[in-house]
Amino acid sequence: MADNILIRRAKESDVPEMLALVRELAEFEKAPEAVTVTLAEFAEAGFGDRPVWQAFVAECPENDALVGMALYYIRYSTWKGKMLYLEDIIINQAFRAQGIGNRLMGCLEQEARDLKLKGMCWQVLDWNEPAISFYRKFPDTQFSGEWINVVRSLS
């Protein structure tokens, strides 16, 4: 079934389905109320005058529905240089374990290589064992428990 899935760059018309996938992830992570971004804000951040994120999407051609996405941006590390930061990789529950995540990660890795970035980085919740197991499959992936996430809201 995953062989039929088309992996491509996101386009602005994908934004509603992408935000639906973000909400699906938030439900899984037991934090649906944490998604406060509006559809307009999300679209502007990806496709406005000064986009801050890019994404690859996984599309099911039978119904033209998005079944996955990998949203990323370029960040700068004073120790390493430019890095691809994977904000979210999300596969719809019904389409997991079919290789779609591997294909999206392959696109991200190729993007990082094409942009001559120093590497890729992301975060994973310590209780999300399926995601941790998925990430362990990739060579040269290191897990670090040394850093504490700090977030300060400005609302």
C-alpha cells in the first residue's frame, strides 16, 4: 500500500490537512489543547512573504488525502553550523509501519545534503517508545538526555 504513496514538497493547498495531522499528533501526545496556531498563521508561516518552515508530505493518490508529513526548518548551531531541525514527522495511524516514515526521513536527509547542512536534529518524548524505536534504526543517530527543554510563552 505504501508503494502507492506519493512523497512531495508541501504546497499551500495542503495546509488544512497538515494542520489536521498536527492535531492528530497532539491528541496522541495527550495535549490537544496545546495546538493554538490558526490555519491562517500556519499558512503564512509556511507560504507567506517570509516562510519559516518547509515540509514534505505523503499523499494517498486514491483519495488525494495527506497521510503523513515531515515539517522542518533550518536552525543554526554555534557549535556545528546550519542544521535541519525536524519539527514534526507525522504518519496517520492507519498508515504507520508501511515505510512512509522511512521515505520521509530519506527526503529530509537528502534535503540536508543538498543544502550542505551539518546534520539533522529533532526531539522525541521520552515515553514515545514507537518513535524512539523508529529513530534508532537510522545510523549515526545519537540520543542525548543531557538537555532540558525550556519554553517561554509570550502571550
